[in-house]
Amino acid sequence: MAVPFRGSDTPSERAEYVQPDTLIIYTLLSYYHSGVSLAQIKEAVAALLSLGPAAQQAEYSLWFDSAAPTLSAEQRAPLDSVGKLDPSNEAQLKLLHATYRHNMAAIDFWLNTCVLPRETMQFERRLVANAFHLTATSHTANTIGFSGTKDGHLLLPVQVTQRTPADKQILGIDGKMIELILRNERVVVLDLHQAELRSAALELCVAEDAVALIDAGAAMAGWSNSEVADEVMQRLQATNSALKGVVFFD
């Protein structure tokens, strides 16, 4: 299901859109754009084959008729009838995935049968609270929170006061960060509209002998961290860089 994200390819845990119509529309658009996985196609085919013969044929004809114009005769032969489908056949399953991963009829069936009935369940009540609710009893209770930075302290509930530790090293962190930013004045502007923005950004990192890639602008969106690491390693090896490895979070 489409949910708010806290980073590139990282959905917020337990986050949900309140409006069900928005939730469903974004979910549909997400899968139309990115396609479904091999496991999801397998789940869709299994659900299809659980229907009665007439329903199977009627539904599968929507899949095949919309995909047939893009298939060769050799590709159509093993897929032209629902009776030929066998989700346990790995070779055929890969062909099904290649054929139907962006097929709107197949995606609609999978969502309507396997996903939406489960994920759009309605409940009588919804938990609604924010920081002001959580600290509403702070005059009688000891409310304590933690934040790594103090830049948002003006947005805290009125019952909460920002307390700065007396440790001199902690007090100097803001100044240290400003010093680091001002000391590194090298700025390169990349064209956000160029076709190979990701490749250009990685090429720049290698050319500048960078030792860390912090993708604050989501230039690597669409690539997993392991894919980015592979791309970086190829460039490091091609340039005989002193760096011999890449560490990334997976």
C-alpha cells in the first residue's frame, strides 16, 4: 500500500493516509508505475486459478488481450489460455512476470483480490494524537523527551522546555557543524533534468575522491543501496582508486 515515506524507498512504519480514496489511488499509481514483483505475479496467478472456470477465462482474457499486441507468436503460445498457466513452472513464471508486471488488468486483479480487501479494512475508532496531547498532563507528570538537535525547539508543546546540557563539548556542536560547512566551500551544481543524473552524481563523487555519499537530495531514488554500491565499485575500479571497498546499509 502507498504510505508516507521518511526517505528514499523507506516508508514510515505504521503510517497511513486517512482518506481511503487517496490511499487506493496512490497504491494503483505506484504499481502501474513500478510494476509488480515475481512473487506478486505468482500470488495473482494463484488467486486467478482459485476461481471457477468461467471466471478464470473471463478475467485472464483481459490480461492476455491487452498484452498480446506486444508479444511475438513464440511468446503468445504458452500464455494464450488460462489452462496453460502453471505457477510452479519457474520458466513460465518468469515469462508471466515479464509479460504482466506492468499490465494494468493483472495489477488491478492482484490488488482487488489479494491486497485491498486485507489492507483497507475499516475500524470503528482511529487513534489521533500529537505531541500536545502526549504532554497535556505534564503539570502532574514528569514528561521527558530526547532530540539530537535543538533546531525545532520553538515547535515544542508549550508544556515542554528545551534543556541544553552543560557539557562544553555538546554546547560546541552547533559551532563545529557551521565550521565544517564553511570550511568546505566546494559546490557543484548538477542539472536535475539531465537523463543520467544518478550516474553524473556518482561520477562526480569518484572524481572528487569523496569517501562518503549522503544522498540528501534523493538523486539515487529508484536504485537500492546495493545497486548504488555496485555502481560506485565499478567506477572505483575503473579509476584505480585508493578506495578498495564500499560499506552500505541494507
